[in-house]
Amino acid sequence: MKIKGLLKVSDTLENYMKIIVTAFFLGWNVIEGAVFENEYPRLFVQLYPIAAWRLLLLIALIVGAMWDSFVGIMLAFTAFFYVMDMEVTMDKWR
């Protein structure tokens, strides 16, 4: 689904942007998914308990999926690995 009117870019540029974003999150998922309980940046750890941050992640996932299904899938995996790692890590450190 294309979000028309928000950004006026050519179809070729949009396709390149989709490939770059998908490749970025694919790489991130390979790195983060390959290591159980990976260490995240301190900011991500501090933001996790804030409900608005998790809501922002959900909104980003929805917008990414509306833009391109592959981007949505990569964002879903990224959010999944992040949330699951934080849940395990937070329970361990309490």
C-alpha cells in the first residue's frame, strides 16, 4: 500500500528506499537474533519501561507495514527481538 501525498518521490527512488530500509533491518535482525540476550544501547534499556515508547514502536511497525510489507516484516522481527530480550533481561536483573 502506498501512502500517496505524504512524500512525492519517484517510484524508482521509493523502491531503492524500501530496499535500503529492508536490508538495514534484515542486518539488524541477523545480528540481534543470532545472540540471545544481546546488549542493547543504554537509551533503549531506559526507554523500555515507558509505555509510550512501546506504543511508538507499534505505530512505527504499522506505518512501515503500510509502506511496504517487507519493511513491516523486518520491523516486526526487530520489535519482537527487542521486547523479548528486554523481558528476559528485566526479569533476570530484578
